Amino acid sequence: MSNNHTKDDLAYFAEIILPLPIAKLLTYGIPPHLLNSIREGSRVIVSLGNKKLLTGIVNRLHQTAPPYATKNIMDVLDESPILNKQQLAFFQWMAQYYMCTIGDVLKAALPAGFKLSSQSKICLHPNFDEAHATFSEQETRLIEALKNGKTLSYQQVERLAGQKEAYKLLKNLMQQQAIMFLEEIQEKYFPKKAKQVSLNKSYVEDSNELELLFQQLEKKPKQLDVLLQYMSFVTEISEPKGNYFISKKKLLQQGISSSSLQNLIQHGIFVEKEITVSRIEQIKSLETSNTILSPAQTQALLEIKENFKNKNNVLLHGITGSGKTEIYTELIQEVIERQGQVLYLLPEIGLATQIVQRLQKKFGDKMGVYHSKYASNERVEIWNDVLSGKLRLVVGVRSALFLPFDQLQLIIVDEEHETAYKQFDGTPRYHARDAAVMLATYHQSKVLLGSATPAMETYYNVQRKKYGLVKLTERFSQTSLPKITLVNLRTEQRHKKLQGEFSRILIQALEEVFQHQEQAIIFQNRRGYASYILCQTCAWVPTCQQCSVSLTYHQFKDYLVCHYCGYHFKLPPVCQECGAHTLKNMGFGTEKIEETLQQFFPDKHIQRMDLDTTRRKHSYEKIIANLEKGYTDVLVGTQMITKGLDFGQVSLVGVLDLDRSLYFPDFRSNERCFQLITQVSGRAGRRDKQGQVIIQTANPTHPILQDIVAYDYEQMYEKELLERQKFRYPPYVRLIKITCQHPSESLVKESGRYLTQQLHQFLDVDSILGPQAPLIAKLKNQFRMDIWIKLAKSTDQLLLAIKEQIQEATKRLLTQKPYRQVRVIFDVDPI
């Protein structure tokens, strides 16, 4: 849009994206005074209905009047857009592909600090001087209502002035400093402020004045101490001459008197100022030398570059410990030298502490980290730093895809097979790996997928020549992959060699590890102490009131807990059904394993890594640091320990309760079992000594276990591919899961049947499975029914047309009076 519009121009309109599940974009008029400031991608304030003020994003500017009366945009919030054209196009694609609205995408994409609130409280400004101002009749009425310390909500002002005039009225009074907002229509993002102090310039520039000041303060020891501490800081820092401000907080941390410093400021001896500082820790680059690659890594790097000449997407299939991160680092360095940007995706940021620290040493303040554990204001600052081009490398989880890159040249998706890349809750339910491939097309950039155990869909794309392939088949340290031993639990039990949850073979292996002063990892993919509690008299099992699952016992808090909704209560002393004292722990989790190991090895430091021990912000880092420094002898953990960790002294990995994962009713269970065990096995022997892996199982002859022992990914892939082709599962078809939810079980069943009938009008019988209740039929007080749709691979246009038909069928369901309160959830490419 040109900057030269005047009030005489034709009417202008803007399509606005609101962070709401609205099917269509809403059109608003652009008042003449905003024509020169409004841009596509900028935030604006608009009204919706009679009560709400919302932040919207300008999607498109045009001069075509809609066939209805439009409201005007109230205000423009940004001097320059916070979203670019590539983002807007990417958001539109995501809404279409994942069957949601673009408002859903915007809500997921924008940090909370960018969103505004109309939950306002208005009061008179403390400096308001009514005698020297002239107000309109409406303004005077509002001022009278606010006198004597009263406050009004935004809704009350609307009733007083009318909805159309309320915002205008408040804005005028705000500009005249007649009123102020307590919570108001303002940005949730506030820049972080810090105070600095400096000696008055007259003392700095005149040594005689400074000497005289020292003499004056001799009788005031506390104030003299302030001056001395300040002078010690000034002599240490190497700032440009004339800049003698230092952090007030840092000065006070030296033990000086706060009141004495304040007294010196009041008398003009010290000067105080407030500055805006970044919430993000700035780390300067510490490494200047280039990474030294092994011959195998060098060859892989050359092959990746060669593949990028003909392919936009390349898979780096490197075994565990092969040094994929060093190759990523070299590629990142080259992009940054070309003034480009890189997005480095990780499945879970907290578990990639080592990688993040390594990259920070290399790239310093050119790099930012973006993830959900950052506060909203911190995420806004990262967003702005990407927007300005300050950050050249962003390491983040799936939400980092939404950042406003302008010079994006490379996307790295590390451990691309990980299920953590899939959004399981909320909308859109996107897969970050697949979305990254599409994002790259809008930026004309390259994508590098890395994994030791690629997802079958990814490897299938390699086989079909859609993706390039580079293999890295040797470890960086030249050591062999760990030796994997299968222990038959039935044989161990028959010969009475089981000690609790441990076979004698695993116990002996742990003893040998301790003799050599090495470390071990024990993998048990279930947290808590006991899987469930059973009354041996009447078979009562405590279950969740809100979900159709049994409760897990956590001994540390002596609670029975639902891992889905958080419902919990204290373990009762007797059975709640029959009153018998015969409650027994069934199954085991990481908490029980930790306790058992501590009993076997009381002089060893056993630590646990699961969701319960890693809830705090820096808990991951502390646990990992303890293992790295040798404080921890055995780390017990869930699948968290399988991702992105590199420990030089870990020589043994023990795998417990594998069979539960192996026999899970899912067409992907064999693939996931192979990936999970191969990844956790890769934590052992990553330096100059071959590691050992001991897997306890009741079925050691299972074909997948044989593939795991042989590290034969291709064998597993070929066998699974035949099964999936036979029964029509991905990668041969596309899956869409439709879930109906409602507190009434009978209503959700009826809605599932009705929707299935609607789907049969344009889909054949073989394409629809269900409706059927999922494994957990009730979740958070909502009963569920699933309908699975299998679609043959086809063109994007045909796929989009079928999705639109599915959405139309859903609309017909929701227009029926009995089903209006049923919630329908679409999950495209479920995993």
C-alpha cells in the first residue's frame, strides 16, 4: 500500500485475521488517518460484536467494498509489520492442510505478549488538572463518574458512551492525560527495565572536585563506601570515555547501604537513569577455530551439499554417535557467513541442553533459543530479534516454525522421527517436520532431516527419490556400536534369578560398571512407583473420576495420580470397596526402579529423570550436569534420556519392561520400538570403549528384537512396509482421524454414527474405520468416539477437495439440534 493516500482517496478495506476459530476473514474499513500507517502483517485493534476489542493481523489491503456495512479499524499498533508475506502464506497453508481456521494458527503462532486485552479498568490520571482543560459533554460525564478514586471497566464505559464511541473517547482522554488504564487495552509485553548509576559528570571530569568530594565524605563512612565501591567498578570496565554508568543492582550487591546511595542521588552527587535491557542472556562467541571433522563427516558434508544442488530436502541417516551435530554446525556457519538465517529444530529443548550449550559457544549472540518454558516477554524479544535480523540462528521446538524469518536459507530437523514434533493438543495439530518442509518452499530454502532411525514416511520419500540421502555409518570416536544382549525373563524367573525387577545378568553388569568407575543408564518408559493398585481380595483398582484409566501410584507424595488430567488423591489404607487391608502395588515405574537400585547399591548416587523430576525451569540442566561431572552413577529415566544426550562415561544401558511397548495396539508399534531402543542404546560407549546394552524381555525371538540387535534399519523398514501396504496404512495412504467429544456417552456415540453416515455419501466403505471408542474412551470428563479415514495418495487439489467435503459433513452434524454441543476435532496425519 502506498504511503501517499489522502482523505480524498477511495475507500480502503483490510482483511483481518483474528485469533479466533472463525471460518472466514473479516473485512474492516480503514479510516483516513490510518491509511499511511497500516501495512499487511501489522497488528490492529478492532471491535467484534458489541463487547469485544481484539488484536487482529492485517492479511490483505484492498478497495473492494464487501456486501455489508463494515466497522472501521480503531488503531494500528505497529510502526512496521510483525508478520511477513511468507508467514501469512504459511499460516494459510497450515489452516487448509490441518483442517482448522487461520485464526487457530494465528493464536498458536503469536506469543501471548503480542495479544491485547479489553478487560480494562479506567481511572483518573494522578496528574489530572480539570481547571486547565476543556472537555466534551461525554468526556465530562466520564470524568465525573471517575472522581473520588472510582474505576470503571471498559464495558461500563461502553454503556455510558456507546460501543462505537468508547474507544475513541478513551483514546482522546488518554492523550490529554486525563485518565489512565490499570490493566487496559494495552500490550501484554513490557520491555524489561534496569537502573544504572554514575558519578556526576562534574566529579568525573575534574579531579580536584573529586578529591574535595572524598574529603567531604570522610565523616560519612557509609556514603564514602558507596563512592569507593563505585570507583572500583569504573576502573575495571573498559567502556568508551564519558560513559561511566554501571548497574545499580550490581553496585548494591557489594553490600553498600541502599539509603546512602539514594541520599547521594538526591544530592546530585550520583546520577540515576533507567534503560531497556534484554531478558535473553547474551553469550559472546567463545570458539574461533573451525570444527575438525573426521574423514567420514567431511565426506557426508560434501554429499549433503551435492544433494542440495538437485534436492530441496535431504535425509542425513547417521548412526548414533556419528557426529551429526558437527556437520550441522559447519552448514550453519556457512549460511551465517552468507548473511542468511538458520532454523534448528529439536524435539524437546530441555533435553537438548548439551547441543544448545555447544552452539552458544560457537555462535554467541547471533543465536537465540525459542521454546515454551520461556516467559511470554522473553518469547516476544526473540521474535523481535528475528524480525530485525539480529539473530541468524534460532534453536527451538516446533513453535519456532512461526517466527518471522526473512533470510531463511536452511532448516535442520534433528531427530526427525521423534513424536514430540507432533502437536497432540489444541489446534492446529501439525507435525513440525512436515510443516518445516512446506515452510522451506515459501522461503526457497533447504531442509536437512537428521536421524539414526528415520521415520518410515521419510525413508519412503527417499526411496521414491523425493528426498536426497546421505549415510554416516561410523561413529566419530571410531568405536563399535554397543553390543546388545537379550535376557529372557521367563528363563530368569524359572531359575529364580530375578531380583525385584532386575535379572541377575543386569545386576552383574552394573557391578562391573562400578568397578571400572563408569556410569549406567536404566530405561523404564513409565514414571511413578507402581502402574496401578490392586485389592487382592475383591480385585478393586482405583480409577480416575474424569478419565477411563487406572491411577498410577507415586510413593514420593503417597498419591494416586491420573497422568492424563492430573486428578489425584492420597493412597487409602484399605480397599474402598471391601475394606480389606490387601492393597498391592502392580507393575513398576521409574520411582520404584530408583528405590530398588538404591537398596542394591546404597553407596552409589542414583538419580531419576522423568516428568516429575524435571518440572522446574533448570532441572534438566542440573540432572545432565550431575551425570557429566560424574556425580551420578546411575541415571534412571523415561524416553527423555533417549534424546540428544552424549555422556562419555556411560558404558551400560539397561532396558526394562520392553514388552509393553512392543505389544501396544498400534500399527507403528514395531517401528517405534526399534527407534526407541536403538536411540537409548546409542547413549552407551560414545568414546573409546564399546558399550553394552542389556534388554530384558519375555520374547527374545521377536523379529523386531532381532533387527534391533543387528542394528538393521533397512530390514525392519522392508518388513513393515509390506505390512502397511497389505493393510493400507501410511506411507501408502493418508490418515485423518475425526474425534467426537461430549460429556454424554450416548450422545457422542450417536454423533459418531451420524457423521459416519454423512461421510459415506462421498467416501467408500473401505476408506472409513469406525466410529469406535479409542483405548481411553473418556478423557477429562469427555467421552470420545473416533472415525479414521484412509485416503489414497493423490494431488494436493483433490486432497483439499475431500477435506472440504469432510468439513461440510461436520457442519451438517453440528447444525442438528441434538449435536450442537458436540466438539469435533480433526487430526491430519495422526501418529
